[in-house]
Amino acid sequence: MKKVNRNNGAIDVTTFGGRIKKLRTDAGFTQEELAVKLHLEGKSAISNYENNSRGVSAEMFTQLSRLFHVSADYILNGDTLDNLDPVVNEAIEILNNLKTDKAKQSALAMLRQIQILEG
């Protein structure tokens, strides 16, 4: 029997599990790939996190926040830095959505060049 998706593919980011899933999918990782990056035994731990059926340790919050370049507060509570300039928020979004480390490093190098030109 085929599973029916009742939320039309939308991810519920009101829970920490939903935020983890959104960060993972935005980064282009499968559950298995994320488990490998976090040195976990298998994808079931990631699935349990995303389904809010398993708690996340402080160490895991730290690892997730470093991997996805977000604050642990965002993962835990959904807190964001709303006081940032909208252009800065857009730049962060673009950088977070780049798929490869090479692309991220190239974008960062371009930003550094602009910073140098501004003096």
C-alpha cells in the first residue's frame, strides 16, 4: 500500500525534528549521508530525530549547528536572528544552499574581495 503524503511535501519547521529535516534536505543530504557525517550507526537515528521520537544531546546540537551553520538555538527553539539586515539574511541563505565546499569557498573568496574593495 502506498503511503499518502497529507502535507503536500511541506516540512513542519515548528518542531526541532522538522527543523533538522529542513536543514538536511536543504543541504541535499539523505538521512544516511547525514548519519555518516555525524558518525552515527545508521539513518534510523536521523529518522528518529526528524520524527521527534528521540531526543538530541547537547553534543549533537553542537554538531548539527556546526554542520549546517545555524545556531543550536535555531535547531532547538526555532530562534533566528531577525535583527539581521535582509541582505545579510539572503546571503546566509544562498551560502547555506550551496551544495559543495568548493562553491562555498568560492563564494566566500568573492565576499572577501568585495570587503577589500570597500576598504
